Amino acid sequence: MTYEPAPFFLRLAARILDLAFCLVLTFAVAIPVGLLVLPVAALAGESAEDAVLTLGIWLCYFIAYVGLEVFLLMRRDGQTLGKGLLGLRVVPAGEWARPRLAPGPATIRMLIIFLPFVFMSLAGSYPESELLDGIALAGVFVSLVSLVLATLPGRRRAVHDLAARSRVVRAPRRKIELRKDLPMALPGKVDLGKRS
């Protein structure tokens, strides 16, 4: 079976939707993580309090992003929530018989998407650091290269697609069903046989 590569602007819209869903889930994750981080920040004192809180925020976002990007790609037939709504799917490149990514490629893909944002957040950090500014610039570079590669006609594969040996293709649209989809975004074993 051959799939049509996903158009760039549809991919971009799906990524924006996924980031919005991730922010919503981040706030839900922030409650239990906050119960752990706030006492540590209070004990750390004024000098380290901001660093502990910033780490806590990134931890919440990372947990949410792993759930929505890695677990859903593996358990929801290659569709994150945004990709499902817009009729896209992530499939292994060249392995059309297998509709889902394995854990390794899904994790590699997520890290290459996520880490440039972390790197870019380091820009202008206090105290000034040329090393951190350089790392931030590397994050911008990887993001720009991904955007350019995803727009190239024919292949339309970003850096994370190339590294994970995946591609984004057109697929049937899929509604969000919180009762089924939310457990798929959580760690642990999920009985995929109960899906309709």
C-alpha cells in the first residue's frame, strides 16, 4: 500500500494542535509535579528557587509531550490527536505493512522535535553564557532545517522523520475520544484490543 505524503501546511497545523493539547495536559500534570517541586524549591532557598521551578515546568511539559507524542504514536495507529483530527498518520518509512512506530523510533522522533525548544529557551539566560546562546542557536537551526525539509516536494521528511525513519502521510480522520485516547497517553500497559 502506498501513502500520499502529507502537505506541509497540514503537518504544521497538526503540530500546532498537538502543542496546544500538550499545553492543556501540562497544566493537568503540573498539579502532582507541583506538589513535589514546590517544597523542594522552598528548601532550595532564593538563589536556586527559580531554577527548581523552571525545571519543574519543563518536567511537566516533557511528561505531557511524551504521553501525547510517543505513546499515542505507538498506540493510536501512528496518529497523535492533532494528526488524527486533520487526517494524517506517522508510519515507518518503507515498512508500509506495519502501521505503528516502534518505541525506539517514536522516542527518537519526539526528542528531536522537543529538544530544539528546550535549547531555544536557553537563549539570553542569566547569567549570560556564550555556550547556552550557542546551544539555543543550534535549536533554531535544527527547527529551520526541519521546516525546509518538510516543504520539499516529493519526500517532505523533516529532521525527526529522517532520524526515526518515519514519514507523515495522509490517512482517514479520527475523532478524539477521551475515554479511549487518554489511557493511551499514559505509561503502562494499555489493552489495545478494547478499541472500536
